[in-house]
Amino acid sequence: PALIFATSNAHKVQEVAAMLGAPWDVQGLRAHPHVTLPEETGTTFEANAILKAEAASTALPGLYVIADDSGLEVDALHGEPGVYSARYAGPDATDADNRTRLKAELSKLPPATFPGRFRCCLVLALDGKALHVTHGTVEGQLRLTEQGSGGFGYDSLFQPDGFADTFGVLSPEVKNQLSHRARALDLMRTWMSQNLS
Ligand code: ITT
């Protein structure tokens, strides 16, 4: 069956499509241009993921829809950028702008290691109602200089625990084994296999 991923982020679609596999046919919003995503007015990943999944599934009756709200928390920045990860450098910020802001904020602090984590909330919805919510986290350290060009967003600054390289250097296969999104998707896959025909 089709699983419509209600996101404007092609990297998220690529990762989830690579991870989920049969029987699901993961599709982005390209084939459904009438679907517009709501403003992310929530203050938690879960609230924003529910907003996106429920709005898109209202516009796509009878279709299973997932949404992902995710971001980076840095302990030394009191959890920032958090739910504002996509808008850290401003409303129209690019990933590169956001990385530049993060490096600038970390550079103002006394030299230290900077523990943090990526979080992902996934929501599955049908006909405007959330059916299931899962969460995933990956712990690691922020680096002050970018390393590698793989992945997207903050990947080139984030070194997952147990590895000596950032997600910008590690292969997509490695990222997809241990990422916040992989962990949330594992839980969603299990629920779908037990609850959907
Ligand atoms: P949609 O809301 O349309 O899904 P978005 O990119 O705006 O797309 P979010 O609002 O969930 O998504 O913001 C997530 C931000 O957190 C994203 O812009 C990245 O900068 C960062 N992020 C999330 N997952 C990431 C990952 O796996 N690697 C690197 N950065 C990630």
C-alpha cells in the first residue's frame, strides 16, 4: 500500500523510503500538490508531527499518511535549537545558515565537549486522525567544525556516540541503523505490521 510522507524535506523521504521496505510504497507530496503543510505552531516535536500528519491526511482521504518532526538538542545551549531546528537562523534559513548559527553559538562557550541528541517523532494518520505516535533519539557530540558532506541539516556537525566521525562522513547505511529517525521508524513499522492489514 501507499504511505504518503507529509514532508517538504526530500532527505527525510529518501531515508524513510530506504529504511521501510515492503509492503509499503513510500511517496512524497510530489504527486499530491494540493496538500499544503500547516504552520508548525506546536512547542513539542509530537505536537508539530501531529499537526502535519492530521492536516495532510484530511486532504488525502483514505490514504495512510506519516509526518516527521525532528531536531537537534544541545545540552550546553539548554536544549536549543530543539523544535526550532529548521528555523534556527531565521524563518527562511537554509541548512547551511542553521549550521553557521550553531557553530557561532558553540564558539561563544568555553571550550568543552558538547553532548546533544537528535530527536524524531513520527505520526501515522488516516482521515485526519492520528493512529499512532513513535519517538526515536540518538545521542552524540556536536563538533565545532563540519566534517563530511553526506546527509543533511546538522549531520556534518553531529558525531553519534560510539563513532569517531559525523553523520556527514558515516555512510547512509550506518546512519539508517542508528539514527533518531531509524529508531522511531522501527517502532512504527512494528505497530503497522501488527495493526494494519
Ligand atoms: P517538514 O517539516 O516539511 O517535514 P523540515 O525540514 O522543516 O521538513 P522539521 O520541521 O522537522 O523538518 O525540522 C527538522 C530540522 O532538524 C531539519 O531542518 C534539520 O535541520 C534537522 N534535522 C532533523 N533530522 C535530521 C537529520 O537526520 N540529520 C540532520 N539534521 C536533521
